[in-house]
Amino acid sequence: MLNLDARTLLIVEAFVLFLVGGLMLLAALQGRRDRTLLWMSGALLLGGTGFVVSIARGSPTWHDPAIVLANMLLITGHACCWASLRAYAGRPVWVAALLGGAATWFALCLWPVFMASDLARLLVFSLLAIGYLAAAGWELWPERRDDAGSVLPLLAVLFAHGLFYLYRMVWAVRIPGMSWLQWPDFTVTILEGLLFGVSLSFCVLILVRARTERRYRHAALHDALTRLPNRRALFEQGAEALARARREGRDMALLMCDLDWFKRINDEHGHDAGDRVLVLFAEILRSRVRAGDLCARIGGEEFVVLAPDLGPLSTLDLADRIRRTLAEQAFPAAGRLSVSIGIACASVDGHDLDRLLACADRALYQAKASGRDCVRQSVGLAAAGRASTAVARMDGAAAPYAGT
């Protein structure tokens, strides 16, 4: 490759960028049109076009127009790289920022002194490219918290490319009067461009694929209506949490909540009203539980809360706050709302999710049999000598809310 002339190197660079850009465009058009891939394919295709136009610099007639147009295309390609990652972050792309770099380059090229100075053009082009690369990295930086394994390699590629531009600037200032074919060495410049284009493509594809997998997994583990974790998520995450609590000797409470008379709400007021009741109760759970608690909708009108480090009495208090909050909600479409709650605690019923669910379900059945709109704790607590006082307290509190 060291023996190839400039024209051949530019053709190779353009071919590779067209190839990876075209493949990325095909990937972007599969199924849902992914804006991240669309913008990035545009960046690569513009870069390839810019290198093709650069070939015309060898002609005296097209030398200056080729400089202006080729670098405008390359600068806009860097801008599309920024737009791609901004779209990935879910932010709008500003047209002024997208075209501002190319417009600045064009305006400076109208100045004869600028066009006559190879050093000035190199410095301005490099600064514009570094600016877009830094902006792209800035858009991507917050996303590292969600997927560091995919984000950090792409940030490294952007940083390395920007560092190479900085190296070219320093080299050009230290050795003035060099030809554009020697900054710092034309072959090295083309090789770096090839590596950047290929690395950028793979890193962006990995980034988008990882995000798609996260979305599919989130959809598989969450209820579409309430946006709470579903039954599958409860068994995956709950089993892990209980195993960890058992190893660390910590308690774990499970609350099973069942909305009262929910079928009647659906029959008399329609499924839309029923859906709104479910969403309302999900919001109540989010507002009442702690950040580390797991809330899940396990089917129909049944919800489960898995709360670590809560003992029997604290769990009773949490359950009653949930019950009272729902009872205080004004919902004209369905009348007064209520919920029955059954409780089981790992310190009494064991650190096994199936057992906790069974114990809480039996306690929930007792709450329904007691007139609904009340809280009952697993009978396992009575064997420990603590149930009588707690249940008596809850009976007195629940009496004003007894269902019909």
C-alpha cells in the first residue's frame, strides 16, 4: 500500500466507505427505519463521495472547486455522525448545526488568502471535524450508564479519530510548507480513515443491536398496559432477590393485591374503565413502594409487591397505606375502588418464591372472605406468636372500609 499513488488510495478509501455505508443503509431499512443507522449510513456515503471528488484535485481546472466541494462533503459526513448519535439519544437534529460546518467552510473558501494556504485549510477542517466528533461523543456519553459495553468502544473510536486530527494539526504547524499529500503522511491518513470507517460501522451496529435487544427484553418482562414488570420478571428477579436475602440473612415481604369487584367494573363500565383502574393502581404502587421494591402485575387484576428488608409489622403498614390510598381516589366511572391484600414474610414462610406466593394467596383469600377492602397476613406469623396483635390492629383499621 505504501507504493500506491494518491489516486489509487483515494479510490480504495471511497470504495470501502461506499461498501460499509451501503450495507448500513440496507440494515437501516430493514423493518422499522432506524434513524441512527440512516444518519450513520449518510455519514459514510458522504465521506466516500468526498474522497471521489478529491481525485479531481489533480486537475488544474478542478483543483479549487474540488477542494471546496470535497471538504464540504467530508465535514457534513462528520456532522451526520453527530446527528446519528443524537438520534440514538432520542433528541432532534438541528439543521443549522448539521449544515453549519460545511457553510463555514464554504464561506472561508470565498476568501482568496484562505484558499491559498494549505495550512489554514488543514487547521480549519481539522477543527470542524474535531468539533463534530466531540459533539457526537457528548451525545453518547450519558448512554454509557445503560450499556457501557456498547457505548465505550464507540466513544473510543471517536476519541481516536479526533486525536489523529489533532496530531495532523500539530505536525502541520511544526513543519510548514508540506504538501497536502504528506500531512503527516498521506498513506497513514488514508489507512486511518479506512480503520475509522470500518470501526465506526461495526460499533454503531453493535450499539443499535444492543438497544434493540434491551427493548425486546423489556417488552418481554413488562406489562404493556401498566408498564410494570410482569409474571416472568417477578419469577426471574424475585427468585434472585430472595436467594440473595437468604444468603445475607435478610427478611423479604411479599404483598399480593387483588382489586375488589373488578369484573363488575368491566361488565358495567366497559374494559376501558377497567384498564384505567389498573393503570391507576399501578401508579399508586409506584408512589407508595420504595425504590428497591419490585412491583409486578401477574395477571388480570392481581399485583404483587416484593419488598426487601421489611418485617411483618412494617409490611402491614405498607399494605394498609396502599389500600387507603386507593380508597381515597375519586373515580366516577367505576365508583368507589378497593383492594384486598394478602401478605407473607420470608422470615416466617421461608425464602422460596413459590411458597411465599402460596402463603400470600391464602392470606388474600382470607381478606376476600372477611368482606374485602382489608389486609390479612399469612398464618405462618401466628405460629411465631406475633399474628394475634397485628391482625387485631388491622381488623380495627379495616372495619370502616369493609367491602360489600
